[in-house]
Amino acid sequence: MGTLSLTTKQAKKLNIAPYSRTSPLLEKCCLLLSANESYQDAERDVLLLTGVKVSHSSHQRKVNKSMGCPPDMKGKLGEIAIDGGTIRIRGDLAEKSYWKEYKTGRLGGIYYGAFYQDNESLINWINSQKLSNPLYCIGDGHDGVWNIIREISSPSKRVEILDWYHLMENLSKIEAKKNQTEQLKAYLWTGQVQETLNYLGEVKMKGGNQFKNYLLKHRNRIIDYHCYQWQGLCSVGSGAVESAVKQIGQRVKLTGAQWKKENVPYVLQLRCDYLNGKLAL
């Protein structure tokens, strides 16, 4: 059974919003559970924990009503990382489901934000912070990520950094001897792009030309990783935001989960609210 609607006088005694069917604490419990499991499982667990039945459709309505804004940094923002995730969208009528991409930002290694088909809101969220100079921007090799970063701050303040692990992933595609791979890795770790290109020109390797084109495309984003890490200037990999995508995926990619397009922004924001600690009891 559900709680009854209360008058203003009754609600005041119980510290519940007037004419609300649930207390603020129960509302938060519903959101907390919905941020971690399916609405059907949240219905079951709320009943088990509180003895109050809140239907799975009510859980979804609460999520859609609760959508707020991603948090702001308390101090200056010195580092951002951006990556993409995927979510399964329910097809219309007899159409099959399909996967669509959303973008995730991690600010200062602390706060999460996820935006579905809405790069402008992600850009505005970052630009609304107090941005430091320089602002370190970390991403992998995908154009979609760098198109977003290009709209953040001013070029004179941005330091664009190609994720070291993504760089190594592309290096591993070359068929080369171990000592050759280690030499290339040593050059890249200290940001010696031209030396890397020269070495690739001298030593023939299968896949070497593709890697050369990759380096030329991102050469201004390949830093002296050793120096940056040693001085503690910023992260040299986008592991934090990739971890964020995985943690968001733990909710939106539950077995069999499919989402209506219009509901995706709400569940993404709810999951980020949970990861940002906004749902802590």
C-alpha cells in the first residue's frame, strides 16, 4: 500500500511536503535505489525495506521529476576529461532497438556529467566553471571528443593532451619487434614526436604508415608525459572519465535494458547525481 496524501497541518507534524504521498526520506530512497537498479527491482526493495509499495512506474516518474543540474566546482577547474558512452534505445513500434552515443565529462577528477545528444549542454556546463589557465583537456583519438574540447575556454588557455593509454593502444597495432616497440614507446613517453616519425621512416613495420598518420593528426596533443607526470601537472590518461562511463553503464546497461529517447537524459543525470554524492542520505 502507499502512504496517504496529507493536509498541510498533518504534513507539518511529520516534516512531509503538504499533499505529498511520500516523505522526503522515502523520495530519496526511491531515487537512490533507482540510480543503481531497474525500476522493477527498486519497487521490490522499497517494499522490502520500508513496507511501502511504490510502483515501478512511480519510481520512473520520480526520476523524471527530480532532474536537476550537474554540480559546480567549488574552486578553479584545472583539468577535464571527456569520453563517449553508449546506451540502448528502444525502437518505435516494430523497429529493433539500437545503440546511441552520449558524452561524459569528468571535471577535476571529481564530478561527473553525462549528456545525451546534447554536446552544447556539456560545453556550457564546463565553460560555466571558473577555468584555470592553463586548462588541461584530456581525450582519446575520437574527433567527437576534440570537437567538444575545441569549444571550451580559449585556445590560448587550453592544453590538449592525447590520452597516453589510447596512444599505446594504437602503437600496439604495429607489427614490430619488441625492441622496436620499446624504442617508439620511449620516444613518445618524452613527447619526441619527430624522432618517432623519423624512426618509423627508417625501420619498416607493418602498420607503420597508419600510425604515422595518427601521430601527425595528434602531434600537438602529444606532450612530454614523463615530465607532466613527474611534476604532477595533470593526469596523462583519461582513465578517470573512462571509469565514469563504466560506472554509468552499470545502470543504463543492465541486462535487457532499453530506454525511450525522451527518458535517457533523466536516467543519465540520476546516475551522475548518485556518483557525485548528491543522493547520500
